[in-house]
Amino acid sequence: MITGYFLGGQETNFIKAWHRVDKLWVKTLVYSWIILICALIFHFVVFNKRDLLYAFFPVIFDEYWFITSYIALILLTPILNIAIRKFDRKNLLILIGILIVFADIVPFIKNDGTPNAPLGNMFSVGAMLSPYLIGAFIHRYEFKLKMWQACAVTLFGAVLEYISLIVLKHGIMKLDMAEFTFGLLPLITAVGIFCIFLSVPSFHSRAINWIASGVLASYLITEHPLFRIYFWQKLLHVSQFQTPFWKFVLMGIVIAVVTVFVCSLVDRVYVKIKNVMEKKVRQLRKQNE
């Protein structure tokens, strides 16, 4: 949604789109390869040849669904942005509605173990299309909600999500827990939160920017298929914090904060090494000219 807000109205092409994601692609490769090397050295997971191939080509083989889908989304922006600029308000809303139905609602309802939803399952680029267009719509037509309205939308979406979790817990609907973090209900909450931040005066915080830069590293490290199970189940033993509820919430917050902080430090090291290597490459190029 943030990407659509800032990028949706721009004229772009596939070359520019590629340059927007090439650094992300490289960063994903580096983190995946480092974790692969650690897995080979420390043997904290048993993996086969397919896992090795996926870790070596993480973007191509969708090792991180979000990264692969986001890169695909950015590469599609030249086409999406044409639609955003050419469509009037009514047709853009219709397009958003169509995408919500087939990318956010149908995959949720059709969660029967088969991945063949019209625009892919919840873990695909299809799930990112409607948020991108919503962000672009908000920016193009200067759509704003008052603070209380944005808070009400956020609360409404959160309540619906909570009710859906209760439904799942009591076995009324046989759906995967992960599916409740995607789809229409979280999208409603996300729109509300986004509108809240649009209502807040802009500000600059080095601390927030520093932490935000480490969130991606947190995802790349903790969600790597060769490290994820070891990290959550063997290293942190998160199952022991499931009950009572207050313990689950408290430890969830503590683990999230500490994880992001540590991964941010790791990412700082990565950035420094990358900057040194890029500087060396530039110097070598100048010497060869």
C-alpha cells in the first residue's frame, strides 16, 4: 500500500522497475547464501538437494514468498501504473473491487489445500495487487479519513479478525491459521492504519528509520526455510509461551523487539561490508579506465 501510494502515479518502464528491485534481489541472495553456509557448517537442519537449490536461488524458486511476490509486483508497475493513470475514479474502483474478490476473498474461502485460485493463493503477487492500487487511489484522489474514522476502520477490521480467530479456534471453520493473516479482513485493518499515519503530521526519526531498515533483515533471517524451524522451535521454544494469553502476548512483543534489534545490528554489518566492497569496485573501475 505504501509502495502504491508513492509509486502508483509515476511513469515508469521495465528498466526503471528492475533498478528498484535489483538491490533487494542481491540482498536476498546474500542472506540466503550465508544461512545456507551456516546450515552446512553447523548442521542445525536436515535438508535435501531441493532445499539446497531453493536456498541458492531464493528469488526464482520463491524461497521467501513475500520477496518474490514484491519483486514481481514492482516489475509489473509499468503496466499497473498505466491503468492507474488512464482509468477514471469509477473504473479504478471497479478494478480494485475485482482484485479484492479474486485475490483476497476467493483464495480465503477456497482454502481446501489446493493452490489453484484465480490469481494465486494468499502467498502470491495477487495478494499485493489490491493494496498497491488502493495506495495509488488514495494518493491520486487525495482520499483522507478523519482520525476518528481511520481509528474506527482499524478497530472494525481488528475486531473482525479476532472474531475469525475465535471461529477457527472452536472448529466452526476448518481453515489454516495462516490464512487469517491475509485476505479481506487484514486489508481493512491495513487501510485504517495507513489512513491513521496519513493524518499524523510528518516527522523524521533516526531511531525509527534504523529499526525499519532492520525489519527486512529480520524477515530474511527468521523466515529462511533452513533456519525458521530451528529458530522458533529449538532456539526460542515458542511453544512454551502459548498459554496463558497474557504470557503469549507479552513474550510475543519481547521476542519481536529483541529479534528486530539483533537483526538490525546484523544488517548494519551487512551494509558496512557492502559499502566497502562497492567502494573497492568503483576504485578498480576508475583504475581500468
